[in-house]
Amino acid sequence: MMRQARVHRLATKAPDDVSALRQAIEAGHIDPRGIVAILGKTEGNGCVNDFTRAFAVSALRSALADHLEPESVSRIAYVMSGGTEGALSPHLVVLERGTAEPSSSPALAIGSAQTGDITPEAIGRLDQVEMVADGVRRAMADAGIANPADIHFVQIKCPLLTGERMAEADRRGASIATRDTLKSMGLSRGASALGVAVALGELSIEDIPEAAIGNRFDLFSARASTSAGVELLNHEIVVLGMSANWCGPLMIDHAVMADGIDIEPVRAALKRVGFVADGQLSEAERPRLAALLAKAEPSSSGSLRGARHTMLDDSDIAATRHARAFVGGVLASLVGTSEIFVSGGAEHQGPNGGGPVAIIAERKEGVFA
Amino acid sequence: MMRQARVHRLATKAPDDVSALRQAIEAGHIDPRGIVAILGKTEGNGCVNDFTRAFAVSALRSALADHLEPESVSRIAYVMSGGTEGALSPHLVVLERGTAEPSSSPALAIGSAQTGDITPEAIGRLDQVEMVADGVRRAMADAGIANPADIHFVQIKCPLLTGERMAEADRRGASIATRDTLKSMGLSRGASALGVAVALGELSIEDIPEAAIGNRFDLFSARASTSAGVELLNHEIVVLGMSANWCGPLMIDHAVMADGIDIEPVRAALKRVGFVADGQLSEAERPRLAALLAKAEPSSSGSLRGARHTMLDDSDIAATRHARAFVGGVLASLVGTSEIFVSGGAEHQGPNGGGPVAIIAERKEGVFA
Amino acid sequence: MMRQARVHRLATKAPDDVSALRQAIEAGHIDPRGIVAILGKTEGNGCVNDFTRAFAVSALRSALADHLEPESVSRIAYVMSGGTEGALSPHLVVLERGTAEPSSSPALAIGSAQTGDITPEAIGRLDQVEMVADGVRRAMADAGIANPADIHFVQIKCPLLTGERMAEADRRGASIATRDTLKSMGLSRGASALGVAVALGELSIEDIPEAAIGNRFDLFSARASTSAGVELLNHEIVVLGMSANWCGPLMIDHAVMADGIDIEPVRAALKRVGFVADGQLSEAERPRLAALLAKAEPSSSGSLRGARHTMLDDSDIAATRHARAFVGGVLASLVGTSEIFVSGGAEHQGPNGGGPVAIIAERKEGVFA
Amino acid sequence: MMRQARVHRLATKAPDDVSALRQAIEAGHIDPRGIVAILGKTEGNGCVNDFTRAFAVSALRSALADHLEPESVSRIAYVMSGGTEGALSPHLVVLERGTAEPSSSPALAIGSAQTGDITPEAIGRLDQVEMVADGVRRAMADAGIANPADIHFVQIKCPLLTGERMAEADRRGASIATRDTLKSMGLSRGASALGVAVALGELSIEDIPEAAIGNRFDLFSARASTSAGVELLNHEIVVLGMSANWCGPLMIDHAVMADGIDIEPVRAALKRVGFVADGQLSEAERPRLAALLAKAEPSSSGSLRGARHTMLDDSDIAATRHARAFVGGVLASLVGTSEIFVSGGAEHQGPNGGGPVAIIAERKEGVFA
């Protein structure tokens, strides 16, 4: 028997809708004991006061508690990303590990790890970079992948600063990186992404001055996707890659968009995993798409290919919401469905204004990564 | 000498930025006497309390007053569409008419007309449909186009109901179609679009029950683009088509998106006007794109190809803003620039959830519409 | 032994924070078996996509399930009102019934009832008015109050229309009152309030034409407070009044604000329950305030005492959010705390632009209602 | 003849509505040559992308250009403050200077000054504090007030950082205080307020470390009101005080609210200028109120008198908008009108979470400041 990764995409009707998950478990399509991580797009604003993420996690934990021991429920990484702007569709992506008779290989491999709780004053600083890098290495070990080149996506859920956490640090006389809650999300995402870059050998920790976090966007990981949430104090890490030790029909590949409309690298990646991708995926091809995972952000320059954008100057709608909606349209039009995982805030995740895109697909006969 | 249409796309730095227009006039690239209409994307929310549109119009009028008599300034149709969500870029599209030595023909033709002021109680009702249909016919006559099939785009700016206008109708005992200002924008856009459909022969006025306005979205024009603004009480109408009586390098064609990610009809239209359009327009091709004009809206079904969207249930961000951002991404990724005119609120403009797209391009050698 | 009502005001740190409730139960301050209703202010937008209400209810149910049988948990009315705009502070108001040695009387009395599920097409219509009136009468009977004049506040949680519920009605060919989700909240609140007016004899059902719902704001209840939420399909009703059959330290009285800054009726009510209320309640007086429950809304005229307001024309912030923040300031400055229950959307609850205010206070020696 | 200050409060129907100003000038109630400053509340969000302020200024300048030479139009300080949240009502406050036969004295005195343009890198830093302090001293000299104790209000309009201004500083290698446009508004307001404190002797420049700007809110002016806008690059300063060299019916006094519901100091100030102020100003008293000018802001502690508020954690509505709506309600309920000038962002203007309030009123017989 070999290890096998399975990916289930489940539509939700509300942040706490776990009916599709329950059905999949009851029908035997998902073995809850094998669930490593659940990624989800929820309906909130994806910013500080987005409680849909915690609500979803609460519902997921409650549903899984009917099938698993408490410690097994807690071992799963719940990576809810708020914000289904534009036509982005709320859904869950369940990542499951099991075993199967040896078949097509190499195949998708999944690993996970968690860090310990982080102090408010470490958020957005080198301490966070190192804490995450260590966690990524442990997640790779968990997946049985030794070569960083075989990793195509690292999803991290990281914490943020709230008024209360700032006050707690103040009481201890600890200096925090920012007093702006929304900004703290960006710093935490950025430091986490740089942690991925360090773990994957894209950057060396010596290359990253502390002041570069949230500033020097030429420093980035091409495979990190990080998401900040008010509901946790540590980091939940999931790595996705290809491994000859795993088998099954699923493959993964990735692309890096240089800016918000840079579709050619994504089309190339779609082709590498066997799609025609001449224009939009055809109706016949679409079922083979297991999941699309991407990051989006506005370029800090305030323009896209020389054309001014207004995302950073908008005080009514957070810039991350604009970017998710826009890049959501770009990517949905390529794959023909808006049930894709586009997460905002791509600081140090891909180049400034661009972002990484991972594609998980069922193998077409004869296509290997 | 023959009639010739010219189209100028000018970036703006703020709603009242007319510096590029002034420069183009001073450099002789634009003859202000020939300006028929100025379309603009401005930074506001595109909804009721969007004052960026009026601010832009005020600045444009003031700039043009340095070159034109007051009545000439007022004769121009100012069609500002608020909302540059996502990476959409604020800009102006100046439509100019002049004469030239006969050259390539048929070519882009431009006509315009205005209706009289509409009463609050007529907004969103059959009276508005007929008022607009009559205006479109006059604009076609102005363009010298007799065959409705030669019309590819009709842009209309229409009024809306505000608290004050409602109160005024109340005082007269007149019954208005809605008490919701945001909803009144949709009704006004919808009735105007149905007016286009009637004028172009896509629908007969007998086919349109009054109750269908804002409800029966199977009734639509494939070539209407309507935009509501607080700053006017009448309708400003511009028709764009192809005519053998006009000459010059510009062509126009149109597509109808069946939903928000229906890119194939747009790619086909891009090819018809001579672009390669295999993936994104190349850097070399892009300068030939004079303008892209489109409408976007969320499907009233609440889903896109079966995937639930949340645009209609979002009380923080208006649905039109979501749709502009998303479809803005879809279309920008096709043409390689975010300086495109995507306007929200496509009621009765293209099918439910989809919308019309017009492409104005410089002719490639040998390509005729 | 006599019946006795108890009111507990508990601060929350998040929508799902039930720690103060747990502590109060564990310390014996609250007997969960006596809880009739829990009112709560949560951090959401108070509009259609406010999931903080359901999240709060989910957490409350889960916490109470540790102490009560499932049917007892479900019998409690959970009336979460989203929106803590301005400095309004998230908190819970737990209404409990018990028995005690006969003491001060008359005293606060509490009754509750629930209706059956309502169909989408009945929302905002006379059917809803009658359904609610019937429910209020049953809640009065539950409180043992026969005379409607002894009722000072009726709190109702009612459902709304979502995209899905509309589609469901469409499939059955049923005609719904509106296609606008946000508007459906107002219609449901309004019809519910008129149901209260009918039950309390403030209006006769014959006086209410169906078209008056959401339009004729001269028809109203002075004691209704209704709140719409996506998380329920029926109505949860709680009545609060004074009764000689109940004893204890708590009293209730109410005032009706004629507009958003009409503070004199509130000051008079504060005085009736024994406060000095010359300016703001003093620090010494404040602990006697058990709860302040109020409704706020923008006047549909678009002005307040002749001064134009912009709440109804704002497409960035819902009018109900503006009104809660503003009236929250008005009332908080009277009582000296922002931990007050101000709920938005006061359609048919008090006069147009105004709203009812109930004050529950510990009796000062010698003060009787 | 003596100097005399006049204050005109004019309702507006839109940001560019200057009809009331035109009428007042034509009726001879306002002599445009005497206008020193025009304060205005406009309908925008009061944050970075609020173009209603510039639109209002554009309309005011245009209207005044019919009566004044260009340099006179430019000499006037236009202090538009965006944000009419809650029921706050858009209006203008025109401050005019003239001469009159000697009458009641001391009386309201008005002075003004402008600074030169500030560089992006000086915003939010000590350079800005000193630049503003110098400007305030010149405005006092302009008013003929030597004793800082006679100054009751200093209104300043200051610039902010936009994406473009940041990029400009970047090109020069200059380091800016923040990359967050919204945050830059707070830093600019704060540094300007500290400049007032220095000029009025409330603080010494030596007491203000650069790092205190935007952080040490125990350092503040009790009489500063500063407002940031995208439309200017320098500072416009207006001082209001009492002077024996001025005569006329108007008086000014001020109060400092310690927090957002601290009404007693305001009631005391209302009494000092002759109002009964027992509860709300009566209808008979209200016409004597010429203007109320105030600042509002959320406390950085995240709570108000121990009750948690959510303003700082809200990513949908800017904290300044929440605070204006809430404090707008507090103050409108005292004076009985919502046509009051409540401006957001009170960094270093009054204590943390509180703010200064100035009251300009017609003298009641026998009342002197």
C-alpha cells in the first residue's frame, strides 16, 4: 500500500454550513480520520472583524467531533480565508490522506504542522519568520518530501494584532510592530511568507533585514500563501507537493503571476497538468480541476502596467477585498468556475502586485509532472 | 471630405483631473469643437452618493469652456460612470467627430441625442422606455445610420430617485416606482436599456409589460449600456456603429457575455477586429485597442454556473461594485490593460448576469467589419 | 412564593464569547432553567450578511447545552441584534424568571412565545402582522399580563428574504413582497411591529392596509422593537411589563422618541423609574440601570428637524448602521454607558425617524411605577 | 468703527451646492470681501478618497470668483470636513470679518494664516509641528489676540500622504512616516494639533519627542481641531477667540470632552454663553446658537468607560466615521440640531477618546465671557 492524497471541493451555503461535509463522510467519500487540513472561503470581509472564519471553524470542529476524538479534531489545520468578493463562491477544500494500492506516481503529497503560540511583539518580525520556517520544515518532513523543489504550495494561517492583544503587550512594556490592526494582518502574512521562502531555500534568513518585512517586496516566496485570522494565536501550516512516495490520480503544479492580470504563467501551468487551456477550460475538462489556490494583492506602486489603480486609496473597501474580486475574475475566467480559493494579502507571496497560483488536477492519461 | 470618428483614451489622476484633456487640445490632437461625448470612469462608489461623477463633469465643462461657447459645452454628452473597483483605472474616453480625406470605410460612426427631463414618477416605467427609444432613434439619425444592425453600442446616462425627488413627487401625490434610491438606479438603467432594445428592434414595446422592468431579465438589449447618476434629470444618449458614410482607421464590434466569465464571445469579437487574441493581447497588439466598453452585473439567481455568489446578500459593498471588480478582472486579463470602461448595473443590458462588451480598435491592414 | 424577573447584563469579547454567561451560571447568579430570553448586541453589520448573530446563538446554545436538556435550550428566545456602531458595546442581556419570597410589587414581568415558520411570500404582508399579533397575545398570557397597558416593551426577532428563499418562492410561483434582501428586513420588521400594535390595541387590523406596510409610518406601535435576522424562519417574541403578580427589585418603563434627538421623553422615563436624570446619570446612579433597550432609524423624510441627513442616500454604509451609531450616542450620553441595546430598523416602531426606548432599573426606595 | 466677526450657517443640498451662499451675498447678508474662512461638512467618507471636499472647495471658489479678485478668492481658508455620518447635516459655516459701530465687547475675533507647502517626509513629524505652531502665531497676530488664553478654537486643514506623494518621496530617497494613506491622515492631524498646543503654550516643543506623534495621546491641545484632506499641500489655519478689540453680538467658549459621552463640560460651556442647557436647548433658545464645532475620535484603548467598543477593529467602516456618528448624536441631542460641525480624527486634540468643543452663540443680554 502507498500513501495517497485526496482533495474534495464542497460548496457551502453559509459559513457554518457543514452539510456537504457530513454527507461526504456519511457516504464514505471522506474518511475523517485522514483529514489533514480544511481550506475554506467564507463570506466575511477577510479583514480584522471577520467572524465568519471562526464561525466556520466552530461548525467544522463540531461536525467532526461526531466522528473523531477531540485531539484528532484539533490536529486538523483549519485554514479559513474570508472574502468572497465578486463572484467568488464560498466553499471548502478538504485535504485528506489515505493509503491505496500503488498506482500513478509521483503524485500529490500533503504534509502539515503547527507552531506554538506567538507573542504579540513577535508578529511581523524576524522571530515570526524563523518560527514559520521551522514549521514548514516539519510539515515537509510530515509529507515525506526532502527536496524543496518538489513543494508547489505552502498554505499558512497566521494570527494578527487586535486592540486587546496590543493592550496586553503594552501592559508588559513590549513594543509591537504596528498599532493598526489591519496593517498587522499584512505584517503577519508577510513574515510568514518569508518564513516559507527561507524553508524552501528561495531566500536565506541573512538576506532578510527585519525592516524588510512589509516593505521590501522584491523579497518573496513563489509558493507561499498566507492568511491572517483573529481566531488563532499560532500558525497552521500545510505543504503540498509531488512525491514518488505517494500515488493516485492527483497532480499539483504552480505558477507565479507577475501582476494581477498576468495570465500566461497560469495558462502554462494549466497545460502542464494536462488541460488544453486555449481560452477557458471547456465544460468537459472542468471536472478534472480539483482546486485552484491563489493569492491576490494590489501592487504597492498604485498602478498596474502603468495604469493607476485606486485600491490603496479607498477608505470604504479594504484593498485586499478589491484585489480578491479582481483577480478572482481573472482566474475564474480561465478555469470556468468561480469556486476557487483566492485569498487576499499577498505580501512577500509572489512579486509585488502579483501572486502564486497552485493548480491541483486529476491526471490526464499520460501526463506526469 | 468624409465624416471621421476619433477616440481618445486619457488617464486621469483624480475625478477633476483634466490635464490630459487640456494637453491633447493644446497639442491639436483633439479639436474641442468636434467632441460629441466624453465617457469617464471615476473613483466613486458608482451608487447614489457618488459625487465624483458630477465633480468630473464640472471640471470637464470648466476646461472646455476655455475653448467653446457655453451652448457647445452643454451639447456634449458627459457619461461619467463611477466605480473603479479592483484594478480598474480612472480614465476618460473622448469621442470626437471630424472630417477627413476619404479613407478606409466603412468605419466607426458616432451619433448623440438628449431627451427632455423626466419626472420622478416616470423613472423605471414604460414612459421612460419610450422616452429613451425616441432619443436613440434621434441619435441614430444624428450618426447617419439607418439600419439598427449597424449599431454596436448605445451608451446612456440616466437619472435616479433621491430622497428629495421622492419628496417632491410625494408633494404632488405622484406615485413613484420605488422608495429605495439604490434600487431606483437599477430601474432607471433597466428602463433605459429596454428603450434601446425597442429602438434597435430587439424588442417591441408591446412585448414589455411595465412590471417586467427590473424583473423579466430575459428581456434585454445586447447593445445597451446605461449608467445612472444623481447629477442629471434627463438622458444623454450616444450611439456607436459602423457606417459606409464614415471613414478612418477605427472599427467597432460587440459581444454579449452570457455570464460574468463568458470570455469566448469577447475573444471572438477581438479576433473579428483583427487581434490574435490567443490568450491575452500581446504588448505589440495592445496599442491598437482604442477602447473597451462593457457592462457588468451579478446574476439575480445568486449563482454563477451553479456556484453560489454572495454579491446580492452583501450589505457592506453594493452588488454593482462587486460585479465591476470581478468582470473588470475578466476583461482586463483579455486585453492586457485595466484602463477599460466597465460600468455596473446591467439590468436588461445583455442576459441576466452577463452583459454587452464593445471593442473599438484601430483597423489592422485588410480587416473590415 | 411569587414570580420574579431577573435581568443580567454581560459584556462579551466576541460574538461567540460566552465566558461571562458560563461564570454567572457557575457562580449561581443565573439559573439556566429560568432563562426566558437572551438579547445580545453583536459586532456584525446588522444587515443581511451579518453572521455574528448566528455565531452568537450557536455559542449560546452550545454553552447552555452543558446545563439544559436540548428542548429547554431551544425554548429560549435568542434575540441577537447585529451592529455596535459608534461606541455601542457588544453585550448580552439575559432575562430570567424565578420565584422568590413576596417583596416589592408590582414588578417586572416577562413572557415569551414563538410563532411557526413563515413562508417567504408572507414576509412583509398582513399574514405576518396577524401571525405576530397572535404570538404577542400568547406571550402576554405567558407573562400573566392581561391589560395591554401594562406592557412596556415587546421584542421580536423576525426572518428576512435571502436570494435562496426568493428563488424557492419563485420555483413555487409565489409572489414575494420585494426582491431586495436589505429591504425585506425592513418589511419584516415593520409587519412584526404592526403585529405588536394590533395585539396591544394601539391599532386595529382593519386600520392597516397591506400597502401601508413599509410605507405609512404614521401607523406604529410605541412599544415594539423588532429585529430581522437571516438565521431564523419564525418569530421569537418576548414581552416585558409590570405586574402585581410578580415581585422583586426591577421595574420597567418606556418612552417614545419623536425623532433621533428627542431626549426629553427618555429623561422623563428615567425620572419615573427613580433616576435624577439632570444631565447624565451620575456614577452612583448608574449601577441601578439594568438595561436600556431602544430602536433607532433614519427619518424617511431625509431630514431631522429641517436639517437634511444623508443616511438614506449613502451606498457605502447602510442607513440602519448610521442610525444606530447616532442614536447610540444620544442615549449613551444620557445614561453614561455605551453598553445599551440599540437596534436598527424601527419601521412602524415609534414614529417615523423616532423610536421606542425601554428602561429596566432597580427600584429606588419608594419608587413604584 | 470697531472690528466685528460674523458667522453664517448655511445648509447645503450637495457638496457643490453654493446656492445659499450666493443668496446671502446677493441679499447683502454676507460681504464676500470680508470672508476669512468657510468651514463645511460634506457628504464624503472623510477619509483618503473623499472627493466631496475638493468638489465643495471648487464650487465655493467658482461662486466667489463672481464677486472677488482671484487672489482674494485664494486668500480664504476653505476647511471642508468630510463625513456627515448619523444624522449630521451637510452645511457651511462662513466666518466673516467687518467693522461696525462699537457695541458689546469683548466679542468673537477671527484670525487666519496659511503655511507654505509641506514635503511628504515632513508630514507627521516635528517639522510639521513647528511649521503649524508658526502659522498659528501668525493667525493670532492677524486676529489681534496676544494672550493665548483668549483663543478658544484653532481650526486647521492639513495635507496627507497619497500613493503618488509617497512615490515622489521614494524617488528622492526621502523616508516618510508611514506608507498607509489613512494612517497618514491621523499623523498629519496629530502633528498639526501639537503645533497648536505649542503656539498656545499648552505644551513646549521640548516636551514632544518625534515618536510621540500619533502615540503619546496624553500630549494634546484642548483647543485644536485639525482635519486632513487630499486636496491641499499646505496648512490653512483659522483661530477663534475673544477680544476687547472686537465688538458685536457673538461670543465663543469651549469645552473639552474627556470621552465620547462626557457631556457635562459641554453643558457648562453652553451655560457660560447664556443658554439654560437643562436638558436640550429649547426651541426658543436654538436660534442663538451660531455654530458648534467639535472633534470626535475613538479611544485608542478600545473601550469607553470600561465598555468595549469595536470602532478600531472594524474593517468595513473607518473608525473616524463611527466616532463622528456617535459623538454627533451626543452633541446634537444637547443643542437640538444636527447641523453641527463634528470632525473626525482628534489625535492630540483633547484627551484620548475625547475632544474639544467650541460654541459660538449670540450673546444673551448681560452675558459676557
